[in-house]
Amino acid sequence: MVKQVEPSALIVMEATSIYHLELAEFVYNKGYRVCVVNPATTHAYADSELRRIKTDKSDAKLIADFAREKNERLALWAPEPLKYRQLKALVRRLDDLQEMERMECNRLDVSDEKVKASINSVLRHIEKEIAETHKAIKNHIDDDPDMREMRDLIVTIDGIGEKTIERLLAELGDLRKYDDPRKLVAAAGLNPKLHDSGKLKGRTTISKIGSVSVRAGLYMPGLVALQHNEAIKAMKDRLKANGKAPKQIICAAMRKLLHFVYGVLKSGQPYDPKLALAR
């Protein structure tokens, strides 16, 4: 492929879980400009162009047309530093192990007595792997001064624990790269999306154009913060008084936590509940 591409070419591809990464890194290392776009943007472009054919060839032409039209507004892609890619691999491996553990536990409820010994044996092995992976993640962050410093600041925020911090660093990389808290919120797909037409007029949802893993990982911290973080409790009272639904309040709490994350990293100071409450 690279033999047929001009050195100045912009190579655009859709993000496909982890499957685009190897190709993106390959062409990036060859010196090409690379852009990785959310499939939702190309799908919306296809709808706007009234495309009716969907084949591999037509999809490739669609992405090329999209890149040609949006060229000046596309952000260039660069691979995350190795240490963040390694952390992401460890955290996602932990997710896999925990899912396997849940599946085996469910089998205990319905399995014949004769196979329960096998299931318990597998569970013991998975539990050992989970413990070792937890330790590897902690050591990975402990051994890196930058990640350790970010963790030690973020953990001071009421409602956020180390597991949440591990997921934030794994999925979003160096959190200090964001120059605006709204960009950090958008990376998690928690930015508000206003619907202002038809039956949905005036309804606000979240965009969901961001990391599903981060949103899932912030849900429980959001619930905890609604009970124990004074600034977020005050926000909850205001939102309830304005008639906001419980789901909207939880999403607002998750967004607020990311604003606090941005604040402590930007200031380099631990979380101050009194300052947060004053804002």
C-alpha cells in the first residue's frame, strides 16, 4: 500500500476497537500523516450524502471523500506513549478476567455437582490471575513518576478511588494533555447533547461519543460522590429542585468528577472540598 501513496498523503481510517491500531501505527512510523475518526462521523456523512450501497470498496471511497471534504478540520493521530498502551492492555486484561469470573460463578448456580469441582478449580486460577493483574497495574503506576503523581492528586477527590484512576489513565492516557475540562468530559462521551426538534424539543442527553469504558467506570464513583462529596451533593440538590431526572443527576455528577480531575491536575494541588463547594 505505502508504495502507491505519496509521502504527503493523509491516511484516514475509522476507529474499530483496538483493530485499527496496528495499521495506524504502521503507517505513522512510515512517516505518513494519520487520522483516526469515530465511525459515527463517517456514518453521518454517508447519511448526508444519501449513500445506498455498502461494500468494502464503497466504504473506502466514502472515507476518502469524507477526508477530502473535512481535511482541514481533522485532527492528526499519534500513538499513545508505550507506558499508557501497556497500562491499557493490563486494565483490559483485568476486565476480561473479571468477566470470566462472573461467567464461571453463574455456572455454579446451574451446574451438576459433578462439574462444580472443575468450575471451582477454574475460579481459583482466575482469582489468582486477577490478584496478580491488580498488582501489576499498581506496580506499573508506582514505577512511573508522572502517572504516580497524577494518581496521588486524583485520589484526594471524594468519590474517586484507585481503580477508577487506573481506568482513566489506561483509556484516556496522559490526563494533563487536555487544555479544557470540557475536552476531558467529551473524551468520556459525557458532554451534554441538546435535542431541540419535534417531540424531543428541549431534551438533553449525553453524546456517548467517547470511551464507553470510562463512562462505565465513572458510574459507581458518581453514585458515591452524590452521597459523600459535599460539592456534588449541593449540585444534586440544585438539580433536583430544577426537576432533573435521577439519570441526569448521575451524569452531571460524573461530569463534575472529571472537572475536579482536571482542576487538581492543572493546579498541582490536592482536592479542596471548600474551594469546590465555593464554585
